[in-house]
Amino acid sequence: MSNEVLRQRLVAGLQTMELGLSDEVVERLLAYLAMLIKWNRAYNLTAVRDPLEMVTKHLLDSLSVVPHLQGRRIIDVGTGGGLPGIPLAIVFPERDVTLLDSNGKKTRFLLQARAELGLENVTVIHARVEDFQPDRLFDCVITRAFASVADILTGSRHLLADGGLVLAMKGVVPEEELATLPEGYRLLEVIPLRVAGLEQEQRHLIFMGRDENSGSEQAGGEG
């Protein structure tokens, strides 16, 4: 499939989602997609094989969180082939993005993608989330189709800075999971995401944070 067809699908999707990204950013996103397609043949990075579907289900889906992303230091837990972390790192070169995955084949791909795409703001970590001990904590933990809400929160508890956020990208809102969050966390907001080409499928971004009021009066200030 020609790169121009993929570019047209991406640009049309970005316009539908009202994301004004520069031509340079679009080209880097397409370069990442080309690597994902190539390496997927041998490394099974994703079950999605059709390049046009990859544009929609991987690039545009990942980019749907762009208007809502917060914090300067971000970690993508269970990033797999770099989703949503690499698209977000391309869009936000001023933010530090750590990509964490326990699969060695996937992290080898991520290291190559970092090198070929010149993503100096990206750090790749090959580890299980519970084993990773960062030098500095993160403003934002983001996950996409990684685990249950409870597992996400308990597994990443040691990674989150004070006042930090956990963002879980989900399809249908997992009402039962959200009804019983682990102790010390609270649900902040659930935002419907708009993904061009997936209008018939539900996508949501779930904002969670530490329960600062647990056992005490609210300290004040905005999260």
C-alpha cells in the first residue's frame, strides 16, 4: 500500500478530530507507522495487520488523547509497540516519555524506533511494571488496553508523583472496575474520546488520582 494512501487517511482523520498537527509531525507519524508495519511481520507487535486499519486503530486512537494529556514526565505502561507513547512523544517533543514493557522483542523494536525517528525525549525500559524503580517519579501514567483498572493502579502506585494522574484508555466504560478502586485512589473524570473511523465503537479516557482527602480535610488547590 502506498504511503500517500496512508497519509491521506491520517490527515483526513486528524481533520475530523480537529487536531492541527504540522506536516513534519505527520511525516514522523508515518515513518513510525512504516516501522511498525515492517517489524510486525516478524515480531508480532500488533494483531492489526492492515496498514489502513493501523492508521485508524493505532495512530488516530492514540492521538485522541492529545487534547487531554497532562504533565511533563509521562510513562506509558505496557506500551507494546509504542502505543500511545510514541505518537504522543512525536506530537510533544518537549515532554519526556518513558515506554515500559516486559516483552523483549517489543522493547528491541522501541529502541530501534527511538533511534531511527530521533526521539530524544523517549526512554525505553524493559521490565515488569512492579519491578521498575525510576530515578524520578512521573506526572502521568498512561495505559492503553493494558490491564484492569485495579491492576493498573496497584501496579503503578510506586511510579506516580504527588499530584500525578493515571490515565486509562478504555473502550466501553468499565463501570464495575471503577466502582471498587484500590484504597487511596479516586475517580476524577471519564471523557469520551473521538476517533475518526471508529465512530461506531466506544472509546473513553479515565482520569484517576490519589485520594488526597483520605482521612483528612482537603488541602486545597486544583489537580
